[in-house]
Amino acid sequence: MISHLRGTVSTAGPTWVVLDISGVGLRVSCPPATAAAARTGSQLALETSLVVREDSMTLHGFVSAADRDAFELVQTASGVGPKLAMAMLSVLDAEQLAAALAGEDAAALCRVPGIGRKGAAKLILELKDRAPMISSGAAAAGGAPAAVPGAEPWREQVVDGLTGLGWSTRDAERAAESVAGMRTEDPDVSIGVLMRAALRSLAS
């Protein structure tokens, strides 16, 4: 079981990064906000979960152990695989997910692409009692990607992250535009905050 990685970012895509660890490049699937904020040549630490299938082995990485544990827990629900679990942790962090399950907040769960009212009700039924198991501890020290400086690169990163989750380019661009005001008000706002706001606008 590979539970933690720390290495140099050699490249990154909309929903993945490649970490160079002693000359070995490991590709890790991660939330769009994490991938968008990764910078080539920078150090990045991820809490990971290894998913083994008959024809593949996939590492999924998160900036906090709490998010990683939540990713693994939600997959204990029927019909929830790694793809949907990753979508959930892309929209809601561990603390928000635990609160949604414990508080039976179906609307919050419905923000996740692929989850409707019936699916949300089913998730609450199956996972409500396990919500306390999702730790709301702080993110790993130094693991969170830094805010992205500059004016327009953020827009491309948000659009790439949303299209990586399955949204159309048109919808992704509209969502990016809807959060432009946040960037204007706070030039240091992180890509993660922008991504979550954009996802909320798409779900509304």
C-alpha cells in the first residue's frame, strides 16, 4: 500500500500529476484543483490511495490525509467507484462531505457531477453512520499547492480542470467567467477556491 508520496512535479494534466521520485516518475490521479496548482519543478506531497484492478493499478493523491480517507470511505457505498469518489472530493473536501452526510444535506451532494437526488439519498442512507470516520484534520503541512500568480493563467487552469471532470468546454468557460470577480477582488485567491466556486455555479 502506497500511502504517501513526496517528489518533484515533472508534468501535470487537468486531473493528474507526475511526481519524480529519485528518478522514477509516478503518475497520480488527483482533484483538478490540485493538478491545476501544481508547478513543474516544485515539490509536492500527496496522501495517496492505490486502487488495484485486474488490468490496472492507479494512484489517487490528495493534499490531506482526511481527503484521502474520505475518498476510500465513500467507495464502500454501493455503486461508488474511484471516478465518482474523486468527483466527490473535487467538489467537497472531507469536512464538507462529512457534514453533508451527517446532516443529510442532499443538495450539497447533488453538486457533484453524476449524483442526482436519488443517488444522494442513497449515499446518505449508506454512509451517514460512517460520517464521523471522516477526519476533519488539517491538511498535511506544506502539502497544499500555492496560489497561482498572474492574471489569466488561472482561467485556463479552471477550464482544464472542469473539462477533465466531464463538463463541456463551453460550460467550463462560462463557469470560469462566473468566478472572475473573485480573482479581481483577491488576486491571491487559490485555484482550489476558484475551482470549488466554479463547480458550485455549474451545479446551481
